Amino acid sequence: MTVQLPPELQKQYQQLQQLQNDYQLVAAQRQQLGAQVEELKATISGLEGIDAKAEVYRSTGSLLVRVKDHKALSGELAERKEEVEVRFESLQKREKKIRATLENLEKEFRSSLQKLGP
């Protein structure tokens, strides 16, 4: 036997599901950006640890292109890392906000369900 929810609870349930989907999407994006930050840190660190005369290549599409100026490449990577970190922090804030909203909506939904009775 299935119970039909009142229209207002159905709407609340749909909002809850949408918010859960949004939360999962933002969390996945944040994780991807976190991995990019770590990769950029490792690349910058690796670049700093090699001889200035060593040949370094950068991937450009499906090509590897030799880089002549290690310092310029290191600067580009550092700038890219900062940009990714800003996006990462923005997603962290958004994720936290969505989580709080989700928790409140879940409480409201549970409360509304309890009012309906067994």
C-alpha cells in the first residue's frame, strides 16, 4: 500500500531531491578542483627541483612542446594554481551553504511527515 503525499509535501520532496543532486554535483566539482590544485603544486615543486638547463615539455593538446623559459612556465603554473584555488574555495562555500539548506529542508520534511501521522 502506497501513501499519496499532499501536493505541498510532494513539492518539498522534489526540492529536497534537487538540492541533494546539486550538493553531489558541487562536491564532485570541488573534489576535481582539489585534485587539480594538488597536481599543480606537485608540478611546480617538480619544476623547481630540476636543473635550469634540463629540457622541459608542456602538453598542448595532443602535442608536447619544449619550454625554453622554466621561470615563465613556473609563473604560469602558479597563476593557474591560484585561479583553481579561488574556484575551489568558492565551491567549498557553496557546498557548505547547500549542506546547511539541505539539512534544514530535511528537518522540515521529516516534521511535516510526522504531522501526517503513521
